[in-house]
Amino acid sequence: MQKKDCFYLGKIVTKYSFKGELIIKLDTDEPELYTNMDAVFIQLGNNLLPFFIERSLLQKGNQLRVKFEDINSEADADALLKCEVYLPLDLLPKLEGNKFYYHEVMDFTMNDVNYGEVGTIVGINDTTAQPLFEVKNGDVEILIPMIDNFIKKVDRENKTILIEAPEGLIEMYLK
């Protein structure tokens, strides 16, 4: 399995017991969707390796306590600490309407109600307080706040997103 075919589920943050149990901090708004998994992929070095789950229990909101097959000691568990956890993209629940996954809208064309075609979405910056669309218009990068009220329509079939940006926001980048 390659990383490009997967989505980031979370990170192993701590050990839970002396018997190899671990806590995965899930990076999701709906952790309950991931309580009955059979396996996950864990990044070890540059590889994603499958680990099969014996049992799991959701605790403290987005923390999943897991017992992996063949991880039976504290030493075994230590080797997995701080590792990232992934699942195949086809396991993502389908979103509808104006909800989307960041990876899903890459290369979509962004249009604005008032301005017209803004450019192509080349990235999402989620390291800021408010996630931003990174839109390429020629050689110019335009940053559009990812605010629900701005997003008018996500058209998956035509690979477009229609927004209504505040007056002057787009023009500010193109002058």
C-alpha cells in the first residue's frame, strides 16, 4: 500500500498497558466510525505496514485504545510510538453536498459568484487558525479562507467549487 492511496487517520501517542495496548489519537470529527476496524497501516520508516487489530475501544472522545495482533509487550509497543496511522482511501465515508475531504478537491477549478474563474486548487493550508484554499492563477497563489458561508457549491462531477469571496479579496492578489 502506498501513502498516496491512503488517508491519515491519526497518530499513536502513548502506551496503555504492559500488554502492548496503544492509544491512537484519531484525526477525525467522527471517531465512532473507526471503532470496528480489522486493520490499519502504520508508517514505519518509508513503508506503510499492515497491523491487524484484535480489539479496540473508543475513549476520551477521539482516542482509540487498540490491541494489535503480535504486539504483546511494552517493548513491542514502544517501537510503534509516535507512528502515523493510515487507512485506504476507499474506506472514507462518502461526503455529499458542500462537505468534502481536502484531498478530494485538489485540482478542482474554483469559481467565484462575482469574479468568475479564480484558478485551480493546488493545496489546502490547515496549519493556520482557519484552513485556506491555495488557488493557483497563472503564477499567482491566492489564499481563500475555507469558510462554510463562502462555499456555495461543490460540484464533484465537473470538478468545480463555487464560492462567494468577500469583495476585493481575490482582486487583492491579482493587482
